Amino acid sequence: MTGADPPASSFTASFAAYFHAPSPFSGSVGESPAASVLISASASVFDSLFGPDERALLRWLAPQVDGAALDEIAAGDYGFHTSEYREELSELTHSPWLPDTLPWNPGEVLTLRRSRQPADSRDHVIRMFVCMFLVRASTANADPADSLAPLVDSAFAFGEPAHDVTVSFVAWCRLNLPGDWPDDPSSPMFLTLALLLMSAPTEAAPALAAVLLAELDTVLTDPDLPWRRRPRSPLFTRRTSDDSATRRLWSDLVTRHLLVNPAVTDPRLTEVGRYLSGESTTPIADLRALFPGAASAVSPDGESLRQP
């Protein structure tokens, strides 16, 4: 992983602080419970478990996205404005930083390419490239969770080193909530979900599951969020809108990496997967009670919860 490793003692300290302190999800004066999740103590979990790095994914992707790939992306708006798109895409590729805001150009053509189903590893690299910007920046559509799902899907499909650099990038996003993430209180939990799915076979998973369930519980009990009857998964019942393809992809990711993943041997994670996919009606309070000792998974030297 990128970034300096924290001292071993910080792993134990951060988890103890999170799991044994008063709940960070209770809110404060002038804040809804869901808003308080954005500044919760769970930040220490992500900082300790992973090497959060905003540019880890960009550093790996940029050398692989050649001129032909940029030409493909630029032509994605039915051939309109191709030269203008191409110029902006070239600037994105050669910049050492990710933008805070994506205007219509190149945001439109990035969004269009996001929806294209990859046929091979090259297509997955291109999809990761476009989704990285859409996850990081404020966009006209303000739908970062719709871009996060295909990013995670392509990172799984490509394998290493895409997996690890994507984890570092997503961890940074969860810690900092850039772009459109703070605007919808029901969105940040998808960053936690992504990290759980990408860490499901590791000893970090129970702690991440505990954080995700706490965040989801806060969203489900927020009186200011709307109710939606149609989605089976509780992940989507309090969201104002979601693309149906995105819901299907998140459901597929949960199934593949929590429910039927032979590397996941903790039955608690399977039960969480069943709940997230809508197959279980277990009360969320009961699910949260399955993880009372998540902090004890940290070894004395702090190594057991690190990403391999």
C-alpha cells in the first residue's frame, strides 16, 4: 500500500476509541443524525487500516491510458465535440492532481463512457480512469455512488495492482468526502461498503462491517430523508434517486464478494450480505450486535488488520 505506515500502537488505539467510545452517530445541536456520520470517529478506522492516498490510482492509471484510449473516450458523445473533449481529457491525464469540479466538458463524456460494459482488461482500465474522476469531483449529475460501483467492479476484474491502489483511493475519499459525497447523507456509506467488499477475505472485514452497519442504521433512522418502497436492499430505501443499473451492480458486488465468496469464512459477513441484498429481514440492531468485539481483532502489534 502507498503512504507511510502508522505506528503499530495507533491501530489498537484507533479501534478502541471507535468501538468503546460513546456512539458518534447520535448527532449534535443543529445536525441531523445522518449528517453527523460525516464527521464521525470512524475516520480513524479508515486511516489506520489503509494507506489513504488521493493520487494512488491516478499514478497507476495515467501511464496506461494512451492517446488511442483518450480518443475513444472523447468520441463517446456520438461524435460531437470530440476535439474539445480530447483537449480536456489530455489535461486531466497529464495533471498530477485530481480536479475538485468537473464541468460539462469533460464530465459528460466521462459519464457516457462509465456506462459502457468492459470487454477486456483495457476496457476495465478505461472505465476505472473515467470513474476515478467522477467519484472524486463535483459533477452536474451529483451521483458519485453510481460511479463508485463500476470503479470497484473493474478493480476486481483487473486484479492486482488495481485492487490495492483503488483501496487507497477509496479510503482517501471516505476520509475526506470530496466532491458530491457530503451533499447526500445516504452516500458516504457506499464508500465504506466498497472498502468492506474489497477487504472481505481479510481480518479487517468485521471492523468495516461494524462501521457500515452503524452508518446504515443512522441513514435508516434519519427523519429528514425520504422513504422509497421499491428497492429490496436497505441501502437504497432512503435515497432520493439511483440508477437501476447501479442498484443491480451493487447487488451483484455484494453477492459475489460477501455471499458466495469462498474466501469469506466469517458467517457474520454472510449474514450482513444477505441483509444488504434484501434476502434477510434481520433487524439491523441484531446485526450490529454480532460485532461487539471487532476491536479485539487487532493484534498487539497492530498488523492483523492491515491489507495484505
